[in-house]
Amino acid sequence: MVIPAGWAIRPATADWPSEDTFPLPGAAYTDNFERPGGFPVIDISTRALNADESSEELLAGISAGSDAIGCTAESESEIVLDGEMARFQRQLCANQREVVFEVVAFHADQVWVIYWLSLAADEGTAEEDFREALWTFRFPD
């Protein structure tokens, strides 16, 4: 994914635990990219699917995790991510002060979760900017 010049980059330093269905933004297993000043932020997490785990179960776990931290899905659709169909949600979080765009994709027995977090007051072209960044995302070979 092409990240705008000047953004801070913090690569993951740990693996996303396979028993956790919800990837916590900013966790050690998340690649984190943020504009100077803190918003917007992009978090990317990936892990292998467990042998007994279906994509539907994992999607339900990710949705339950979002609900548990106070995020509400406002809309849901599909989006193409590097040739794969993925779930795209717009969520409101933190008492509607934050907007999250969430993409969940499955590729080569892996789940990929990409979050864009911005302040609701700054939403403006945030979704357009996020979708533009997504066009540059490529799954590793």
C-alpha cells in the first residue's frame, strides 16, 4: 500500500494471536501508519486462519469486537482488494467522534484487516482518500 510521504510508520513486532478474532488497532501485531498529528491512522493486521475457523465465524468475531469497543457499523458493502472481494464497513466510534473504515479480506488462507481511523469532524474526503490508498494495496506473493 502506498502511504503518503511524511507519515510515521510502525511495523508490527509480534504475530496476531490466532485465538483472537478481533484485531486491536495499534496492537504490537499491527502495522501502523499515521499522519503527523495523529489522524488519520491506517492499521493493517493479518494472520492465518485456524484450521477449524470459517470466514463467517471470523467476520462475526471482528464485528463483535467492534461492537464491544463502542463502534457501530453505519454501512456495509463489498470492495475489491487486489483482485479479492472484501467486506467494507463504515463505522462510527467513540460516541460518534471517530469514523472508521474497515476492510476484511481473505487471501491464501490468511485474513487481512485494514482500518482507516479519522476524526468525524475531519471526515470530508476520508473515504475517497482511503479507497484511493486501497487501490495500491497488494497481497504478498
